[in-house]
Amino acid sequence: MELKFTPYRIQCTHPFGIARSTHQYYDVIYVYLSQDGIIGRGEAAPSKRYGEYPDAILKTLSQFPSIPSFVLPEDGDGWFCNQSNGIKALESALSMAWLDWWTQKQNMSLCEYFSADKSKQLATSFTIAIGEESLIPEKIVEAEPYSILKVKLGMSETEDKRSIELIRAETDKLIRVDANEGWDLETGLKMSHWLAEKNIEFIEQPFKADQLENTAILKAESPLPIIADENSMVSDDLEKIAHAFHGINIKLMKCGSLYEAKKMIDLARKLDLEIMLGCMVESSVGITAASHLSPLVDYADLDGNLLINNDPYLGLSIQEGNIQIPAGNGLGLSLVSQDENLS
């Protein structure tokens, strides 16, 4: 099996702002595994929040060992993850590429492999990031096809209320808010009660990940559900945080592989935690891989590819706000153009 990879810069349609940073673009790395005329594709979208950077991924891939043969797909997935130097985004990319290749080889889709019912179509939220107030009406127009908005908060109480009020002046759609670790306990308590009257579905990651006990206090007093993001990295985290959250956000770039994501789903069910499948700002490679697991969860926030303007791939589609998993074997990807940089 041959490994190839290439860096790619995805450009944001609007500056993408959250509580801790704003980006005009993100650097991702595409990974390709080829054998027997079949190409498996994966995407690494590293996050500085987790200490992961494109250069480290490229260095690891440039020193990659020869790839052995595997009988079982889970053995191959484990081997690829073990070659990733602990970089979860790279683990994720290799897992995607490997299982894309393997399921194509078996003439089956990824969702079939994970026993996910493709006919269950979740609505995805569409993100309104922190940014210039003057752009909010334009963003609301862009979000017209989507029934749910995800609004980035985590600034001051005054700024956050202002953002919600401006959006509410334009639309009464259901909103999910994400504070991206930006609040303290006092702000979280105040905002949870204020937001409860604004047609809000839940609050995601209100406090820094090391403030678990404050989150437990908020969970007990908030009229809205509290969903973990930065606190729910991998399956080993779930039992430790279940007392403080109503649910979790699983992202392939955090957990490291499709198998680990499925393990998190299964464990969350046992712990009676609600499950959202989320993403970074990514292209259709990473978002489509995640979409194959979407029938197994409660909520989807798979809009990363909708926030960029130079996506080189086609995969999942959105119809009337609902996720449509693509037809075909593997991930079901296709190219926007006929050119693919396999250097």
C-alpha cells in the first residue's frame, strides 16, 4: 500500500471567530492510501487548542514506515493510529483514508460498515461565528437552508447578549450556543437563565476544561442542557465528566479515529449522555467521514465545509437542512475538478 499526502489551505467565506481566536483560513493535510487501483482519502485539520500543527503532521508523514498487510480493518486502523505520534488529527486522517480504502475494497459504504441507518437524516446546524455585527444579516441569509443555528459566544456578557439580540431581530430559528470555554461561573449562571427565554436548545462548553466542578454547578442550576466539547476528547473522558454534562460533542479530529468515535457513541449511550457529532472547519473529506456516523447520534453540527469557499471535494449534501450521506462505496467522495494533487 502506498501513502501520499499534500497540504492544502482552506479559505473561510467570512472571518471565523470564536472566543479565543479568529481565522481567515485553516491549513489541512490530505492523506491518500492507494492499492489495487483504489484510493482511500483522509483529512487532518489540526487545532492549536490541542497543541497540534500542520508542520508536525507533515514531518510525521514524511518519515512514515512501510505499510504492512492487514486481514482485519480494525488491525489496520490501530496500526495507522500508532504511527501518528499522538497527533489526533493525523490519526483521524489515516483512519478515514484506511477505512475509505477498505470499505471501497469490500464494495460497501462506511455507514454500512458501522451499521448506521442511512435513512435517518439529522438536521445540521449552521454556525454564526463571532465577527462584525454588520455581517449578521448576510450570515442569516446564508443560513436560510438550515433550520438550526449554532452561535459562537464566550465574550463578555454584554457582547454575547448583543449577538443573540441581533440574530433574534432577524430570525426566530432554534439556536445552539457555544461559549468555547469563554465564561466564568457567574456569567454562565446568568447567561443560562437569560438564554432559556430565547429559543435556545443547549449550551456547549461554557467553561475551561479544567473547571469541571463549576460545570457541575451550572448543570444543576441551568434550565438548558450543557454539552461538553473540550472536555470530551476520547472515550476515557466520559465517565469522568458525566456528572457535569448532559451530553458530549464528538469530533473526529479530537478523538483520533472512526473506531474511537464509535466507542464514544456506545459508551455515551450507556452513561445516558446525549450525543452531538461535531467538526472543525474542514473540507468535505473530514465532514463526509463524520456524516457516516450521524445516524447513530442525537445532534449534528457538521457544517465545517459550508464555511469555506474552496472545497476541492464533494461528499455529503444538505437537503432542506438535513444531512444526505453520499451514495457509493467508502466515503462516497468525488472531486470538484478532475485534478487531485497526489504528490
